[in-house]
Amino acid sequence: MPAVILKNFAELILSLLSVPNSDLRCCIYQCFYRILQQQPADTTLSFDTNVHLIVALRELVPSVPDPAVTAFWIQVCVNCLLDYVSL
């Protein structure tokens, strides 16, 4: 996946996460998780981009009574942190 597409996708996804619909949020996190599972190349997901992504995800902590969304949020955060460590 080209870096520009990943960047645009990440920006769109992060903006959609403010929607209060928990089903939509679960789908968004699942999609993001699957993209990160493919371990994007360093040129696609650079160190700086990954840092910005981690910071944005930390600001979007799901509400406590929403365990499904929280589980997928944790998976995405773990993948971002693993990518961060491997850079």
C-alpha cells in the first residue's frame, strides 16, 4: 500500500472514530488492525507517522462500557507499538 493511501486512510479512519456508533467503531478498528497486521513497509509507515498514529489512538480511548470496541482498540494499539519497536 502506498504511503499516501495509508496516510489518507488513517486520517479518514481517525476522524470517523468520533462517531458514537459502537458497531461502526468496531469495524473501523478491525479494518485498521488487519492493515497493520500486514506490517506495512518502513517507507509506508514511517517512524514519525507511527508516532502520530499512536498519539492519536491514545486520544481516542474507547468508553469503558464498550468492551468490543476496547478490545479492537487494544489490538490496533499493540500492532502500532510493535511496528514502532521494529523501526
